[in-house]
Amino acid sequence: MNTSPVMNGLFETAISYPDFDAQDRFNRLVGLDEHKSRLTKMLSLLVNPQGIKQWADKHHSGADQLVNMILRRPPLIVLEGDVGSGKSELAETIGDAVARQADIDITLLPLSLSSRGQGRVGEMTQLISSAFDYTVTEAQKLKSANGIARGGIILLVDEADALAQSREAAQMHHEDKAGVNAFIRGIDRIANGQLPAAVIMCTNRINALDPAIKRRAADILKFTRPNTEQRFFVLNNALSQLGFTQSQINSLVKVTGEISERQYGFTFSDLTQRLIPAIVLDAYPNQAITPDRALIVAQTIEPTPPFKEQL
């Protein structure tokens, strides 16, 4: 993976794309094809607007107003949904798909969780301002006079509700409100400068985000637990090569969904990081994997409970 340290811990290690490791991780995100395609297209437009201009010239010559309407969208995309739904993994690997589609180099700047402050006065505002200062400076280097970006920057803010919670919250300190204002100014700086940069925010608590930030989002993609079709896709992708029949896989699909004892099914990460490895380890190293044992293993695993906002 192409990585480098950035700004004395302000960000986690920066990642450069295209990158084969990120591509492999991205491809393993099964069942999220619609989100993957939509996010790739949106980010490609934000970091390389020349792409849609070339598309319009080829297919819809003279549609300048349509193109301008698309390009005026704010450079912010929010990924919201339950824990284990794949949003953070997609955010961390989408840069590779964007780099390949737009044919430019992309740098991901993940805001460091450890740098988010200790609650000292003005610390959050300074953190957010510094992150956008660096993002804007790097993006300005990649902007060219002919509109063709020499590269793009993606600023990733995971657990975004910790930084950008609503200023209307009764318990919110005025310094936290200043931090939200700094975030809004940062988004506007990227937009007004027409820079080849975008911001991705991930959150489990969409209702906690400040309304002004949600209004500035070009899109809000909702991630949910996999439905019956998606669970079948994930399990079939892993187990069909072992000789499992569709009926046997459907039995696993059923027990990993909602059942009478619980009103929620497995998350994507429950399936890929817990269930499938557990099925393998149950058989390893002395016996083969069998559908009957796989079903028993699945019934012993409790899926991750849904995230509940505290009122």
C-alpha cells in the first residue's frame, strides 16, 4: 500500500491511489455494488470535473446549464448507517476506484482519531481548521488552468458526529459550535475554490449531525444490514466453491436474518469477518467444511446489536 505520514499526526497515514491492496479490499465489498458505483461517480465528478464536460461534449453538446448544475454540488458526501454495514471500509478504499475511473492520482487524508482533542478550549476548532488548511493547500497544487486536475484529494472524517454534531444540541459547548462553523467554512472553501477535493463523512448518528452540514452534502448514502438477497450473495460467493447447494446456502441465509429471538440480522462484517472465518476454523485443520456444521456454527454466533442513539 502506498502510504506516508502527514502533518505530525493530524491525519492517519495518507494513502495514495491507485493501489492494488485497496483495489482488492474494494472488490471484496460484495453486496454494495450500487453504493460503490454511485460513490465512485460522485467523487470522480468532484475531484475531476473535466470528466463530465467531456461526457457532455460527446453525448449532449450544448448542455452547459446541466453540467454547471451538477458541478455546483457541494464537495461533501455523507455515509450513514449501522455499525458493520461497510461504510468505513468503502470510504477507505473508494479512492482506488476513483483514481482508475478518472485516470488521476488520488490521495486519501483520514483525519486521525487520536488527534481529535482532549476537550481544551479552541482545540476542536483548530483541529478542523488545520485539516482543511492542509487539504486546500494540497488541492490547490493539483488544480490546473485548463480544468484538468493533476490529481485529487479526499478528506475522510470517520465517526463524524463527534466533530460536527448539531449546534442546536442543548449540551453543546460554544467551542464545539465554533468547530462546526469551522467545518462548514472548510467545505465552502473547497467549493468556492473549485478545487479537486472532496470530503467523506461517516456516521452512525445521522440525526446528530448539524443540519447545515447535512444541507451541504451532495448526497447522503444510507447503509443498512444486508437483506436476504445480499446475504445470499455474500455467502454464495464464499461457499459455493466448496460444493454448497443453493438450498444449503439459503438455510444459512435464513438463520443470519431476523428470527423470532431477535429483530435484526447479521451485518456485512458479521458475515465476512466472523461467520465465514468461524466456519473455516471449525473444520480446520483435520476435516472438511460441511453444510451441516456450517449451519450449527451460524446458529451459535450472535450478530452485532444495532447502534442505538442515546437520547
